[in-house]
Amino acid sequence: MVRSGTTVDQMVRAIADRIVTGYLHPGEKLDEGSLAARFDVSRTPVREALGQLSAMGLVERRPNRGAIVAVITQEHLASMFESMAELEAICARFSAERMTGAERRSLEMEHQASARLVQLGAEEDYEYFNTDFHSRLYRGAHNTHIHDLTVTTRSRLAPFRRAQFMLPGRLAKSWQEHDMIVTAIMRGDGVGAGKAARDHVSIVSEASAVFAADDRKPTRRDVA
């Protein structure tokens, strides 16, 4: 359920999740009035949310005809993940070479602590940790341009990356992939860290594509 006073970010997340998981179908109309009533907000934040979803490529806004769910081809999704994999590889390589001692220790500490979330099957908590983990790699690259480009690309893929955690066993596999990245960074192995990060995103791409094409409904939580 979405509570009264829903923020724009919460609306974007909820609608995006419904698109990715198949509750909303390509070509389906997104009526501003209906969305405003559903989320208990005025039309202004709804328009802002639809604008952000349009920038992410999930919604198509048509002049004088409103917004509809965009058609997202597997080819387009694959091209975005391919770009993401290369950007993350650069960030991981630079992190291995440029992270301060304090940044490395903090990364390792948070990574080890996240193992508890996997044991508990805390998907939503692990999802937030996962975002923070990757953000640490982007900052650890110590390159503002690459950081901004990577964050922008990741934001467009965020709903698909979230969807992977609805798949059985994905939490444990994600942690193991993170462990390979962290191990390489702690060794100062830039090449190894880059390869581990690239492989990780490639696996995420495959997992996300499988879920997006799956006809099953999610059981983790009501995404709206």
C-alpha cells in the first residue's frame, strides 16, 4: 500500500516496479487523475513522477494524449546493461587503485555486515544495501565525471536491478559476486576488480531480463 502524502520518488518507484513486473503493460494508459487518487496526491506531483519515468524510458508522454507505458525491448535493455557493466568496471578498477584506506575498510565492513541480511532473507533491506554498495564504488573511483555518468545510467536501470531480488537465491549470489569485487579492491587489484564488477552486472542483466519476461506475479510485496 502507498500511504497518504506519497513523495514523487515513492511514486516513481511504485509505478516503475509495476511496469517492470508486468502489472502495467506496454501501451497501457497512465491517467493522471486516477494516479492522483490512487496515491492521494494532487496532479502536480503525478506529472513530475511521469516526467521522471519518461526520462528513464519507462513511460511515453504524448502531446495532448497523456502518458502510456513505453515498449521496452530486450535489445534496448541489453544495450543499457552493457553500458552499465563497462562503467561499473571502470569504477571498480579505479576504486582498487584510488580508494583511501578508510574507504576500503568501510567497504569491507559494510559488505561483511550485509551477509546477515542474506541469512535473514531480508530482500528489501539488502536492496538498499546494494544501492549503497555500488554508490561506494562510484565515489571510490574519485572521478566526478565518471561518477555522474554512472549514477545517471544506474537510475535508468534501477527498477530492473531491483527486480532481480525477487528471484529465488539471488541474494546469496549477489553477495558472492560483491565479495569477489571487495576482495580484489582490498588487494589493490584493479584488473581483477574491474572484471568482477563487469561480470556482476552481466549476471544482473541476465537475472533482470529473465524476471521481466516472466509471467509470474511478484510475491515479495505489493509494489504499489
